[in-house]
Amino acid sequence: MQINKLCHFPPALARSPGKQNNSPILKKMEENQLMKSGISQLNSNAFFIDPVRILNRSYTRFRVSPSTYYSRFFDSSNLTQSPKASEHSRNGKRKRIQKKKKLQSLNEREQIADRRHQEVKPFLLKAHESLLEATDILKVLRNLRNDGCAVGECKELSQESSELSFMELGGVWQAPLYEIILNYQQDDKTLQNGGSPLAQSIEQRVTPVFNNLVANDGSYDIEAELFNHKYIIPKRSCFYMSDMQQIDNLISAGSDCGFNLIVIDPPWENGSARQKVRYPTLPNRYFLSLPVKQLCHTSGALVALWVTNREKLRDFVENDLFPKWGVTYAASFYWLKVKANGMLTGELDLFHHRPYECLLLGYCDGKDTHSGNLTRLNSIPDNRVFISVPGDFSRKPPIGELLLDYVPGSMPARCVELFAREMIAGWTSWGNEPLHFQDSRYFVSKTTEN
């Protein structure tokens, strides 16, 4: 077992953006910042993010292919249509939907959910209006799927290509015997200006892929091999692939170990995911056993939990899950989803299919802290909104950088994602398929571009 490596593992790479200023010069700087970092502040409470640009800061030899990331919501027939005109044309439909819903009787939980929606709606509308006024960002947004693609590179994933089912592999008796090959460039400390190694000699390391901490502690991303499939492992990152019965192995015995930032995206019970066989879901009660308190750093941790808009789930989190984990609720962030022309992916007031998701934030005391006495960098805001074009089904945007200013303890932070399906530089990823979106078919080699 290599869990002790967690104590020495590199922390998160980046800091979140600074405060916003509305002057034209600084506004232009924010737009330029989007091109560099993938994050641009729209107003005092809203951000636009490009997940591909954020993720690509984790790589040196490869980059995430925008055409495979943005596999949805790029309808060429809508790209030439003005977002404001499109919104105006949909007003009639929206009013009819609202009227129809009002005619229906709402049960108690639906009434509570509707009140939550009405409370956050002004923040969502203001964020969206700010995006529609940011004409330079809209221009970038429309070209996200083809951004930086070489000729012939931007194409759909092959329907014939297959992915390994890590859940099936991890469930067989041979799983402890399966090994992953990590290919390190021996000369990766000496790179050309373009990022290509001067030599091509490879050092291979072989390690168990399941129930084992697999780490790339180098400063460059590497290519890994497993059952004739290739995976790209970001620089200074690691993963632990297991089921929930093995998650306790992430808990380190070190006195100053643990994580300051814990992002959790559970496979909540979801009729849509189940019907489309997207991924297996678990009953809510299973998540009560997650050792969130034990995973916290001694200085405490910020816990960020993705939830759906179902009131039954929110009630479970507030009254059962957070108390069981020892987490005190602090604030809510919202992910507002848009298409390539800036339009929302759905009607904002459509009761069961609203175009936003919620990220619940709370603090967990560590061994060296007392309740309500965490050392924090800044007071965490409520109802903050971040906007992006969604990727594949259930794939969440990388929002860790927007949270770092509110993480307790000393910087740089130690970050972990639970139920992860991809990896980020400086982070530990745990779940039964953290390599899902690390498949090489989601990437492009920088070497082939030069």
C-alpha cells in the first residue's frame, strides 16, 4: 500500500481569480484571462468558464480535444442566431409552461423546491444577462468546439471505439492482479520551447491499477497503458481506483495529512441515468458511510457536494448527510448551462428540467480546530454562479480553482475528488472509474500538431 505518499503529494496548482473591476481596460484583461486560464469574471457574482482551457493547464505533452469534450449543445443552425433574439422568441413558450405548471397543484416538497428556485432565479438571470453583454466572450464561446483544432482533427468520437468498463474489471477476482504501465520520458526535464522532449527514450513503471495509489509525481503528463488502451495521466496527480469498501485506504495515518478541499459528485439515484444506462447509481443511504470527517486535513476542509434539484435529495443532505459527515453548511454555488450561442440549454422555469445544477458548500472541522473556528482565507459568498457549455452526460466542469480562496488552512491546498471520472494536476482522484475521461481518445498529442 502506498497511501503514505499522500502526505508528500503536490498540492493544487492554481489560485482563483481576483476581484472584479468594471473599467473597460480591466474588462478587456478579464477577456484575455479567459483565453489564458479558462476563467473570466462577468460580474461581482458570476463567472464564465471554459473547462477545456482549465483542464489543459494540467498537461504539457497532450491537450484535451475540444471537439470530444463539447460533444453536445453545438447546433450549427443556432450559431448565427442572436442569443437575445432567441430568448425573445422563446418567451411565449416559457409563459405557456409557467401557466400550465401553475394550474397543477404542487405538493409540499415541490412548493419548497419552487421557493428555492425563485430565490436563486434573480442571480441566474443577472449572470446570464452579463454573459449576453460580453460580446467578446460570446465570440470565443461559439468557436469552443473547434478551438485550436488542426485540420481534420475536430471530429466526433468514433462510434466503433470502445472503452474499458472499470467497474466490471474491478469486480472480478483477478482485479488485484491487473497492472497499469506508466511510460515516463527519461529526459522530461529538458524540453524544447514547443513542449516536445529532446529524446524519446521511455522508462516504464508497472503497478497495480486497483486498490492502489497510482501517482505521477513528475512535472509532465505521461501516457499509461492498460489492456491495449492508452490513458493520459496529468502532471503531479494521482488516483486510487476502488469501490466504496476500500475508500478508508485514502485515510492517512500522518498527523498533518488529509485534504483541505473535498469535492464530491455522488452517483445519486437518477431515473434518467438509469434508463439510459449511463452509469450505475446508489441509494442515498450508501453515502452516509463516506469517511468525510476522517479525510479532512487537521486544519479542516471545505466540502463541495454536487446535488440535483430534487427537494427530497436536498432534504436528505441537510438533515442527514451533512450532519453525519460533520459538515456545517456555508453556501450554495450554481452551474448555469448554456449552448454555443449563449442560450440556456433549457427553460429556466421548466420545473423538472432546469438548466442549472447546485453545488452545496460546507466546512468540516479538523483535529486541530474547534467548531466554527476554522482558519479561512476569505468569507465564502452565497449564490455565486458559474456558466459554461456542458461536456458529456454527468461530466462536471472543473471548478476547484473557484473554491481555493475559501479553503481553510495554509496554502497551497491539498485537494481530492470523490467519485471522480477524470483527473486534474495537483489533485487526488478516487472512484471506481477515475480514468474514464483520461482515455487517449479524448486527447490530442501536441507532438503531432508541430
